[in-house]
Amino acid sequence: FPSEEDLKRTRMLMEDLKSLDIFQSHLEVEHRERVVRNMESLFKQWLTETCLAMNVPEYVTEKVGGRVVPFGSYALGVNAKGADIDLLCVGPGFVQRSDFFSSFVEKLKTHNAIQIIQGYRVTQEIASLVPNIFTFRIVLATIKHWAKSRNIYSNKMGFLGGVAWGILVARVCQLYPYATAAILVDKFFKIFSMWQWNFPILLKNPEEHNLKFPVWNPTVNIIVEELKRGHTIMEEMSDSKPTWKKLFEPAIFLQDYKHFIVLRSNICVILDPRLENVSI
């Protein structure tokens, strides 16, 4: 069980996280909850309108239902200020995807509608497999802020995204179910700075469904370097004077990398007086 020093370090970690202003206020949380409810209401309205347009039987229209469920960081309770909300729209199978991305998008007047089933399943699995969801959220918020500060938070850029970092944090929580948040952050860097990355991180025994999803093999050198840096900082951290803010120091690209490639893109705008439109 945690010692008084462990609890002290966790309290100081929480103070530093609050000073960084990464947590949402109660008003922001309530606003996001309203957004999700409004989205579900709009989705249900659209399903009813779609059923009427398709001339499906009246009893089907009355029971068409429709759900909007969150996943990702928002569903895990670690959504940062200003971050997106990942939502999954669940409707009947006879509604075409093309309709969803056309008429429903028009109804929303936005282009951010995304339909991802796997993300929702993974999020629910992670939340159900950690021994203490509250501690998990604190640790994940810490690791996410660290990864963003060090410029290694982006699956689009070949690093890890929110769910992937969540899996790593969840595994550490499983290994140390009674540890405080501060100890878990320490263990996180210790374990993964020495991890043999040809071995997968598993939260439970894998189930073989032969879904034929593509396997992604990212370059891990930069991530490992940052994990080792984090581990070094945690080792240097004294019990009496924790230096959590040093862990979150932002990476300076031009200072860390002497050699890099710069890509420049030029846009040529042609104005034709004979045409009303502008061609690019």
C-alpha cells in the first residue's frame, strides 16, 4: 500500500497538473455533455427523416432508435481543454453510409462526422480492465500532457495517439493495482524505457477473430529516447523536492535536431476576368 511519501508526491503532481491548466472546469464538462446529447437528438431526428424518405414501414420508423456513444479520451475521462470529442453514431443497418456522410453532414453543417466502431470497443475495454479508473485517469492525463509537450503525441505523424498511450498506462495500472498516481508515472517510464518493442503490450489474452485489420509498425526510436529521458528525470527526482514540471518541459525542435527537411508549398491563384470563379 502507498506510503505517506507516495501520497505526498501524488498531491504535488496534482498541484502541478492543475497549475498547467489542463483539466476542464465543471462548466466545460457540462457543456460537452450537452453537445453529446444534442448530437444524439440530431442523429435520431435524421434517422426518422431518412426512414420517411425511404418509405420504410411506419412501425420501423417508430422504433428506429439511434444512439451516439463517445469513445477515446473523452470516454476515458481524460479529455483536455479544447480537445475534440470522438463520437460513434449507431443506427440501423439499412441506412447507407453514403447517406450518413451526405444528408446528415448537411444537417450538422460540419465535416467532422466520423464513423469508427473499433475505437469505441477499445475505449470500453481499456476502462473495464484497469483496477482503479480514477488513478488511471490522473496518470493518463500526466502522460498525455508529457507526450504533447515532447512532440510525440500524434499517430498521424508516426507516434502514438490517445488510445495507444492509454493502453500503455492501463498495463502499468494492472501491474501495480494499489500504487498511487505518482508511483505509476515513475513505473511507466521505468518499464517502457527498457521495453523490448518487438513484444506487444497486452491488457488481456488476445482473441482471434480474423478481422484482417492492417498491422502498423511505427518507428519507435524517438519515443524510446523520450521515455528514457522521462525515466532519468524520475530517478533524479528527490522525495522532498519533486520536479514534475521538468518532466513537462517542451521539446525545442531546432535545438534537439541539427538535421531536418523543410518542405515548402506555393499556391498560384489565377484570376480570369472572363470567369466569375477563381481557379487555383
